[in-house]
Amino acid sequence: MSTEHELYPLSAFCVRDNIALPPYRIIDADDLPEPFRQLLDHKRDMTSVLQDFHSQKVHLENVDIVREDDHLMRRVALLAEDGRPVEFGAIDIWLSRFTDEVQQVILECRTPFGAILNENNIAYTSSPKRFFEIDSIDFIGVALGLESSAWLYGRTNILRSEDGQIMARVVEILPPAAHGR
């Protein structure tokens, strides 16, 4: 699966499933309206940011999981404790960057990646690469429980270890109603 597409790893799932990537356009961070800018334009993990914003823990709902060699790819929805979807995402995790113990937690696919990093005191850098608007048609809208199509905001991000190795590449998309508590 090519990692060259600007919306990788979401694009890899579309290629695998032989479906078109929903219409999207790249935008500047300055063009993100609030509260989406504060939720996307930062160098933290999204799990922590969403938990702080919604004043609730979030948990993982797996939509699709693919394991290839050293990579675990997932399409997921993050849900607040009250059941509201707060993010749709796709992630490609390099398993060899982690200890066997942490790999086991990752492979269980029950805990958001950001929570795994934080709970295991794993140092990382977060580097958002691009921001975008994307149409929620098809699988994104279904995962977020949307009743009609809407333009959503998202970002691509790369998480690196202290020595600069890529640990994960992520696409993170927020639902239209991003209202904290």
C-alpha cells in the first residue's frame, strides 16, 4: 500500500476496498473554524485533546483492522463515554518501534493509540502535516453516525519516537458537532 498519498493511511483502505476516496480539499490551519482549529492544530495526541475537550474518556471502536508484516492498520471511531462519536480515524502503526508488551496492547485493538503512548510513558513528537475538509459520504458518515452528508475537518499527522523514527501515520477526522462539555 502506497504511503505517498496525502491522505494515507485512509487512502490505503480505499485502494484495498476498491472504493473512491471521498471528495476533499487541503486547507491551511488558519482556515479551520473554531473549535476545529484548537482540536486539530496542535502537537499533542488526539486522544488527550478530545478527552480534555469533551471532559470524558474516549474509547476505541474498531471499524477495520489489517495486519501486514510490521504494520497494524486500523480504521476506527473514537467514542466519548456517553457514546457520541468524537473522531473517525485511520492509523498505520509500526509495531517494531515498541516493546513486546506494548505491541501486545496495540494488537489487542481496544485502546486508542494516544492512550497507549501516554499510559506507557512513551516519548513522542506529533507533527501535523496537513489539514483538510472531506465529505462525510459513505464509510466516514456511517462510522460517525451521521444521518446526512456534511463537510468535515481533519488532519494528517506523523508520530515519531525520540530518535526520529516513525511510530505511526494518522488521518483524524472530526464530526460536525464538536462541542465540549
